[in-house]
Amino acid sequence: MLDVLIHSPQYRPNLSSMIRTAEFYGLKKVYVYDSFKLLKTPESKKERANMAHMARVWTAGAIEHIEIEIVEDDLQWLADWQGRKIATLVDPSAQVLREFSFHDGDLLIFGNERDGLPKELADGLDHALYIPQKGITDCINVAVSFGIFLERALG
């Protein structure tokens, strides 16, 4: 089974869509390096209740069927990962997604919406993949690309 790491997501709607998609494809756990504190538990009871409600709404209930494990030290955590580390990069020198074969134990890493993956993480990858562009728009939403990658890897 494939594992995924969502690294430094910046926008809750994207993170929620990715969690929803991961659960849809049968993943039981998603790893999140949460540098923007999107998953930080609010202090007040009212804010906690609102966050829990919005999480259920934004993920269409998927949040109740998938484990979210927060990664504290991304570099050490990745250094300890036993399988292949594969990331999505906006880089035409990366391997085209449709030409890549996934294996059990692979970790698929998604960088954040604005900056992608930090260089120190990208340097430690076993493979970098990208979706070749056919249209004019020069980028694709991270949550959309997440779905495309999971369909290719698990579909």
C-alpha cells in the first residue's frame, strides 16, 4: 500500500480535499507536516467544535474514517522512512507520472501550494514525478494533482 505525506499545506480547503481523496482511495492514514498549523487544536471549546464541524463538512465525513498523523521533524522522519520517497515536482526534468510504476511501501510526497517542497527534502528523493502540461495554464491545484496521482498509483 502507498503512503502519502502532505508537506506544509497552506489552505484548509486543499488539505481537506486531499484527506477526502485519500480516504476515497482507501488510505487508512495520511501524514501531514503542518508548518502552517492548520491542524492545531483551537483553545476555546466553541472554536474546537467549529473546527471539528468544518473538518467533517469539508472532508464530506472522510475525517472520521482516516487517521491523520502529524509529522514533527520532517527531515528526520523522511531519513527514517524505509521505502522509496517519491515527490511531485513542477519540473520537466522529473519523470512523467504515466511512465512510473509504484510499489508497496512507497511514500508519495506533496509540497505546499505556493513553494512546493523545500530543497533539502527534494535532494533526498528517490524519484521525482510530474504531470506534463498540455494547456496554457502553468499550474494545477495541489488537491487536484493529489487525486490524479492517487488514481495513477492506486486506481
